[in-house]
Amino acid sequence: MRVLLLGPYPPPHGGVESNLVAIRSFLSKRGIPSTVINITRHRKAEADEIYYPKGAAQLLHLLVRLRYDILHLHVGGILSRRVLRLALACSLIPGKRTVLTFHSGGYPSTPQGRSTGPRSFDGLVLRRFDRLIAVNREIMQFFLNVRVPQERVRLIAPHAFPEGQSYEGFLPEPLATFFTQHQPVFISAGQLEPEYDLPVQIEAFGRIRANFPRAGLVLLGGGSLEQELRNRIQADRFAADILMSGDIPHAVAMQAISRADLMLRTTLYDGDAISVREALHLGTPVIATDNGMRPAGVRLVTTSNVPALQEAIEQTLAASAGRAFERPAADESNLQAVLDLYCELLN
């Protein structure tokens, strides 16, 4: 068996990238060769059978030239015409078994997702794949709604953290000083975008400081709301206690999450967030908006509910005082499920 993995390959790091790396590592440990084609604009020097084509022509040439039995395409975001044309090209390669994983958990609830029907170009392309992997039940239902046969669809959660990976070392400034001067530290691992409902975190943080005057809040990432949020924070009396880190390397983000007392994931809509699983793996408690697909161990709150978030933070801090947070047991059953699917296709 030889596997070709198509999708975003780090850097930068994100949920889809982490899952692709985890699958490749899992295959490698079992002696199964795999090749990667990066399909983003981010490029590095080609090595270790990881290819960075500069355009559609180079990508198609690789699809035809490389040796593999199974082609596994990983897609996040929306099903744009560019993505669908790539998916169609993958499905037309003769003699190959094809798999597509759609990682965008909230897509079926978007206007584009709701309007996609069986007769759409999207449905036509999706039905051409031998197997489709849904990372949550909403995406699974989306596949069924466009008339993908049920026997071709598998529900397999993504895997975030390759075995043996750790993030040790010193935090760079200004994170290092911020962690020294604040306790407890809450961290928000998302983007500065409307769907992450960050105003509810900021308001809850202001209330929390009545009982925790040295508390600090770190907002990781960048986004379209950066200036708006910065203006709001600067107008508050606790502006010095909220750090907007901007985009930082994945390893630094993981170090910060591992040292935080609590991670917050408030969202208006969300999929199976990889950052939530990474935080649990690192031993950091997580409070997240209930979207029906959070892993075990996450404290759930309702959407845009400041009092509920405040109560959850205070209760979680009280429960964890004086004891280490218990990490969930390592689980690679989702990676095994992907390998079982490959074997099913070849047999």
C-alpha cells in the first residue's frame, strides 16, 4: 500500500495540517509509505517526499507521475470552485482509490452549505469519491443530503497530536513576562474573527478580576477584528492584563496553552476544533461553547452567555486548585479507523 496525502502541510499549523501530519506519522510507524502534496501557497524546499507544486499544471503532473494506490484529499474552509475542480481532477486519475476528508465543521450551516443540493456541482464531485470522511455528524448529514451513498461515508474525528510530540522550552517575549506577572492565565486559541465571540470572553474576564485581581487573558492569533478589539481593550481599566499576541509559531502557541490555567473556546459556530484536543492533550482544562461535538473532558457553556462563562471559569479554577488536570488517555482509534478504511478500499 502506498498513500498520497493532499492538503495543507505545516507550516503554518492548523487543524487540517495537524491531522494530515498525524496520519502520515501513524502510517510511517507501520511501515506504510506515504507522499504529501501541499496545496496551499505556503512552500518550503521539497524533501522527504513532500512536494510543493507552484500551480495547477505542476500539481496535475505530480498526480499522474507519483506512485500510489490511495489518494486522500484533505479540505477545510468552503467548497470553492477551485477546491471542487481539484477534487474532480483527483477523482479522474485512473486506477486509484480516492478518499476525501472535509474538515470544515460549521460549513453545512452556512448559506452556501444549506443551499447545496444533489444536483449541484458540489454533489456531483463528492459522489465521485470512493469514500468520504466526515469529522462530525453535521458534515455526515451534508454528504447524505447531496446523495452520497451511505455506505461510502465514514464518521471519523480528526487527530491533533502525533504520539511523542511535546512542546518544551522558554516562551518568547512578551508572553514570558505576561505569564510571570499574571496568575491565573486564561488563553483563547482561535482567531480575531466574529465567529469566535471574543467580546463575551473580555466581558467575563472583567467580572472574574473581582475575585482574581492578578488574572490575565491571552488572545492568540490575528484577524479582521484586531483593531476593533484593541480599541475596546485599551478603553478598559484592565487593558494591561489582556495580551493580544498576534500570529505566533505553532510550537510557541502550544507552549503557551500548556502553561495556561485554562483555555477558552467561545464560538458562534464551530467544528471539532483541533486546538481543544491539543489543550486537553497538554493537560490544560478547556471551557468551550457547546456545539454538540466537543470531546470528553470539556466544560460546556451556551452561546454568548457571559454569566455562564464566568461561572464555568470560577468553578473550573476552584475544582483544579491544588491538583493537576488529568490528561485523557492517548487514543489513536481515529487514525486506525483511517487505516482500516484504506485497507477496505484495497481489499
